[in-house]
Amino acid sequence: MLIISPSALAADFSRLGEEFAKVERAGAQYIHLDVMDGMFVPNISFGPPMIESLRKCSSMVFDVHLMIMDPIRYIDVFRQAGADLITFHYESCDDPSAVIRAIKESGAKVAMSVKPATPPEAVYPFLNDLDMVLVMTVEPGFGGQKLIPEMIAKVRALRTYAEDNGIQIDIQVDGGVTGENLGMLTEAGANVIVAGSAIFRAENPEQVIETMRKEAELHPFVR
């Protein structure tokens, strides 16, 4: 099943509650919340207080993507703020297994993200313990970038490895996803799509999401 996770960074921050309600009505199941600390990535976004406030406005799955150093320090804080799914970066810590355990113990679902330069093989040892893998299809930190084509092969490698080993897992893609490349990503095995302005700034976000679903149906995973 295709899961749509609009990126809150593309929303109008002056009326975030209304923006979240709009995309929820349009059919989005998740909302993607990028937390950036200015150290792991060269940008700063928002933290737990905003997530806690927005939690009161939405019943969508809060898909919290921690682009921060040493994320284990903040797992409980983000869970208490309302995170349902917490994604951390493989590159952001010395002991990924400890972070996975901390997220599970908090009661949230757990995902691991990898930057474009990190090979898919780095994730294989952890797949059995994850609910989702996030493949960054651009360098994390800023929106508006074009998808790096080589990341499609990374998605395929992860999905193929999971299928070969009987592992049920979601694969999320984030960065530069458009109507032109969505089919290639779902054919490679992605099933959770992060999109920003394409949804939040659309005149008809419901139509955009429906078009994404149809495109995914036309391009199922092909080994």
C-alpha cells in the first residue's frame, strides 16, 4: 500500500493546523516532520514544543525525521511530544542498535535513514529490527533539490534484500520526488513517499495524492 507523507517544511507555518487538516482531508496518512539541528545538516527547523502543539490538531501518523547528532538523547522527548514513527540517521551515531532499542522502548515505530553516500549494505544488519528505512534521494538539509538518480538503485537493493530474506519493511523516499520519477521509485520498491510543495502548495491536493496513488498502481515493484 502506498503511504503519502507530506513534508511539513513546505506548509504555511502561519497556519500549520489548517495546513495539516487540509492534507489529511486530501488522503495523506502520515505527516513528515523534519527536525534539523544545524550540526548534522546545515539547517535548523523546529523541535518538540511545535510537534506537541500540532499533535492536538491532527490524527495523522507523525513521521518524525531526526536529522540531529546523537539522537538517542532526545528519543523520549520526541515520543512524549507525539511522534508515532521516529527516524534517525545511520550516520548520526556510534551505536545504531542502541538507538533502535531506545525508540522501541519509547513505544514508537522505528526507522533508519541513510544519506546518498551511504551504501545499502550498511542497513542490512539492522533490517529485522526496523519498521522502515528512509532512503534520502537528495542531500538532507534543504528542499527544492533534484532527485539523485543513483538512489533508485539503492531503493531496489534494499527491497530486493528484504524480499529475499523474508523481511516485511516499509521503504520511504524523501527528496525531489515528482510525478515524472514516482513510478521509477515504486518500481524499485518504495512505498512511503515524502512530498512537500507538490502537495501543500497544490490547488487541489486531493487530486495530487490520487494521481500519486494511480501512478504507484501502474508501477508496482519489479525485481
